[in-house]
Amino acid sequence: MTKVIAVAGKGGTGKTTFTSLLIRHLTKKGKGSIFAIDADPNSNLNEALGLKVTKAVSDILEATKDPKAIPEGMTKHLFIEYMLSQSIIETDMVDLLVMGGPQGPGCYCYPNDILKGNMEKLSSNYDYVLVDNEAGMEHISRGTIKKIDYLFIISDASVRGIRSAGKIKELILTLKSKVNHVYLVVTKIESEDQLSELNSEIKATGLELAGYIPLDNKIIEHDIKGLPLVDLPDTSEAVNAVDNIISRIDIQ
């Protein structure tokens, strides 16, 4: 059965970094086929994976605006399904679908609706579906993702970040979203003492701390050079931290 893993958190906390290293872990361990969805309008998961994007879900909107673009004898629904399948980047490591930019200022409705209507069909052929969410959690609040097996809420090493993570948990409870397991991951930790100082804030959220990821100079170097994060060496502290988190949780 397909396992759905979502990654959420406010902007700049390291959601995409965590998602890419999670994909790295699952691939290295030979866990099974992976379908990744970059659901953030500010898409950059493809860069972390070393993949080039030529089409996004938002492009389907533009295509459907022109009636002549739909082949004769094909319904709009079938045309959208076809376009969606053509937007998936397929590789030996992972298949990737990028949502792309919003429909208009502040509106992400149409791409959401397209994904929501086809999510089950798209994900059924994979062992794992990973969703790198936008900061606003729109895909959970709109029910684009109907059921999540594992949700990782990412926070940087700040009180504001931890409190933001707590608000995401509150949103999930308010919406009564179907999320089986929720974990907090704290990133960019420079010392054990820094994590200790955040303990009271972490406890206040009621979130289970899955672990923390240290500030890793190798990630900074890869980002500066534009290198894929999945190509980080095994000696990377961040790689080892994510490996330990996932192994300890024992995602099946």
C-alpha cells in the first residue's frame, strides 16, 4: 500500500532540504518506488534532486484556456489527465511532479483542483508519495491530500519557528485532517545547548520531536555551487541526521 509522506513548515526552515534527503535515504535503502510532488509555488525541489523541469501543473491551466489546444474528440477532463501525465519527470531515482506558480495573485485554486482530482490515480503505482508543501499548508487545508501517513513539520532553531510548527499542528486538529503520525524536526542546530534552550517551546507545541538536523557546511557549499543535495557525501552531518531520524521512526 502506498505511504504518503508530507513535509510542512514556514518558509526558509529547510523543508526542501529535508524532503530531498528523505528521498536520498529511501533510494539508498532500496525502499521502493517514489513519487515526489513539489507543491510549493516557489519550486526548487527539482534543483535539490538535480532534475530539470520543462512542464508544471500550472501550465495545464494555460493550455486549457485555448479550446483549439484540446484535440478533437477528446474531452477536457481526458486532456487534463494526459497533460498531467506528460508533466511528470521520470527518473530511476524518483518521479517528480511540480505544481508551478499560482493562477493569479494569491490564488492557487485551479492547480490544486487538478491535483486533487487525480491524486489517487497518480499515486497508486508508487510505494511512497512525498509532498513538499508550501508554507501556507494549502494542500492540507483544501484536502488535496486526503490521507497522510507521516507528516514532518520542519522548524528552524528559533522560538518563532517552533511556535509556527505548533500552529500547523493546531490547523491539522481543527480541520480534522487524516494524518496518522506527526513529527517535529528542528533544523540548523549549531549546538546541543541551542536545542536545550528550545525544549520548553517544543513541549508547549505537543509535537513529538523526531530529531534535529545540524547546520551543515556541506549543504551551504552545495547551495552556493548549485549542486544537487541528493549528491551530498555520506559524511554529511545533515545526511546522517536524516538517516537516523527515518531509521528511528522506521517508516514502512
